[in-house]
Amino acid sequence: MQLTFYGVRGSIPTPGAEYVRYGGNTACVHIELSDGTDISLDAGTGIRLLGDKLVKKQTPIHILLTHNHWDHIQGFPFFTPIYQPDREIFITPGQTSLPENDAIIKQMQGSVFPVPFSALRSKITITPQPENIDSWKLNGATIARLPMNHPGKGSAYSVSENGFKVAYITDNELYPPYKKETDFLTFVEFARNADLIIHDAQYMLSDMPAKSGWGHSVAEEAVKLAMACNAKRLALYSHDPSRTDKDIDDIIDHCNQYITIAESPLQLIAAHEGLTIDFTAEP
């Protein structure tokens, strides 16, 4: 199993010289299973560059959406495979408060986008999973999901194959002021022993309480979650659009202090565009 980050930014794309090292595209993570199956976690602006890679293949593409907020679907109209004749694309929508399973394609209509969805020649299938289904098989992998704490709700996912496990938990507020969909200990069980947790870290404790309830976690809490899960590695994700490369460096240094004090073996990184992790190549 191999994973590559194509978009790591939260809320809005951030172009500019101060955002080059970590990248300014919004949410998109690609997982390639050992049999070549392609999975895209979310479809933010990062999926445009992923499309440049996948357009060279003819096999089906599976898109798992956390929710329908703009920064998680806005790259889809620029995803080249959707313009390929008969290319099969399967979309799993997130568990949102309103049943808007087709929001990703409805953005391609009216005065919002010049190319209507009806003009696409690919075979796009939206396949919502029943509410009572927590996990399912996708070729050789097991996909699991869990409701996340975010305005309008949504889904966290885990992808497990050949003994490796990735948990993708973004746009998630671990300690929201509103009613929780999922509590901290349930997230611990969901991501327990993960080889990699990708977790929302848009805010810092210093941002609170001003941004409490906005639907994102603070980096320090994401670190505590990963340590409680006994995860091998944590990638801080959904970087705030105001965070420069230097700011993100400082966040990593700050959070590593928590890991050192706890004497934890957790490896901490900040997700950046182009970073590839090949789990089968690691000891």
C-alpha cells in the first residue's frame, strides 16, 4: 500500500511564496493498493494533479468523501479522468446531516461552472453506504468509517490492507462545544495501532476559545489522540490558510515537545504535497 498527499490545506487554497514547502492545495490524499486499486480521500483542489497521474490508467477510481464543504469537493470539475470516455469512477459520499449525496456533481451546473455534469463521458456512480454499515471490502482492502464532529457532520475513514492501516480523520473537532457525534475514546478505538493517522490540526490551543465550534481540532489534541492510539506515525493535516511554512515548522517543534515529555515513540510529521509513504517498503 502506497500513499501520496496531493492537497493538505484547509478551508481555501493558499498560493504564494510562503506556502511552497507544504503546499496550498486543499484536501486530497491518494492511496494505491497492492493490486493497483486507486482510492482518493476527498476531492479538493489537490485532485487536479492526481488526475494527471490517473488519466494514464484505465482502471476504476474510488473517491471517498468526508463531507461536502467546498474545500473537499472543489477540485472534482478539474479531475481529468471524469472527461475520459467510459472511465469508471465510484464516489462514496460522507455521512452528512442533509442527504446531499450528489453535491459533488451539482457544483457543475447553472452559473457556477461552464461544463455541465451531463457533458461528461465517464461513468460516474455515487454509492452511498447504508447508515448501519460501518465497514466494507474494496478489493483487497477493508474500508471503515466513523461519524466525525463537524458542522453538517461527515465521515472519517480507515483503509486497511495486508496488515497496514491508515486512518483519515480530517475536519474533525475532538472536543466540540456542540453535541458530539463521536467521543475521544471511540476515535482511539477506530485508529488504534494505525501505521499512519492523518488528522485535522488546523488550530492551536492559542486559537481557542475564539474558534471553538468551527469544526477543527487543535494540533496538541491530535498528538494526544495519536499517542493514545499507539499509532506509529501522525501527519498533521488541514493546515490553516494563514499558516506559512515557518508557522507549520514551529507547530511541529511545539508538538514534538509533548511527545518527548510523554516518552512516546510516535513519529510526527506535517503533511506536505508530494510526500509519498510506501508502507511495504518500510521495516
